[in-house]
Amino acid sequence: MKRLFIDLDICDTCKDRDRCVVRCSYPYHPGNEGITSLRELAAYSVICRKCESGSCVNACPKEALERDETGVLRRHNMRCISCKSCSIACPFGTIYPEVIPYGLSRCDYCLGRIAPAEEPLCVRTCPSGAVKWVEIEPDEAKNLHQVGDHLVVKCEVWKR
């Protein structure tokens, strides 16, 4: 099964992370919210150090952040006011302020919207090659982490 693959080591070295040029074909994503939502999901699922103190959660004035049963952060975007307090409070800098927009659309991985041999627009428009549409399996030894059913993220994970 093909999955969307994001190499965060390459994605984070993009010349202008605030203005990612990767395009999204989903008609209801204003701007580039598809790739932004994937970067947020990857950061919360894989990069976050899952601190015991939870300073990011405690800093949120609207209780928009919470941890699920596995310790992964979840942001309730109907509560989030995009104040970026969580980003400032994170002692490790793993909550990127540019991935906390006020309005957020979720990536649908182009499921059912592209032909079997076609690649999603985000893959075709990523100049750095950080986003790919490939058959790939997670492999912790190679820093390949599965996030949900349709996304594999490559990045080094901090371990306690």
C-alpha cells in the first residue's frame, strides 16, 4: 500500500518554512493547510518529547491542547486561538509556531481523489523531495515512524 512519506530532516531545512511552496489539491484547504497539518501531526506524534510536566498543555489559555492515552498531543482547533503560548512554553522547541494556524484543515491523503498511478500534488510540488508517495513500511531502526494508517515520517526520535 502506498503511503505519504515525509522526511522531516529535509522538510525542516527548507529555505523558508513559514512559506512552504508545496501545494495541496484539496479544494477546501485555504493556502497550504494540507502539508501544515501533516507537519503538526508529525511533530506531535514523533518529535514531541512527551514531558511529564506538560508545560505546553498548561500554557494554553483555552485548553486546546491535551494528551491522549499514549502521551501524544492533540490540538482542538475549535478551541485554539493561535496564540502560540504552547510553542513558547515548550522547553525543547518541538512545537513549531508556523504549524499552529488559527484555522486548520486536515490532509485527506488524496484518498479516492487521485488515480492509482498518480501522485498527490504535494509530492509533485515539493522542491526538496521531502514529501513522497511510496510503498514504505515503518522501521524504528531506520527512524521511519508510522503515524496513522497513511503517513510515515522519517525523523530521529528523542528517547528517555
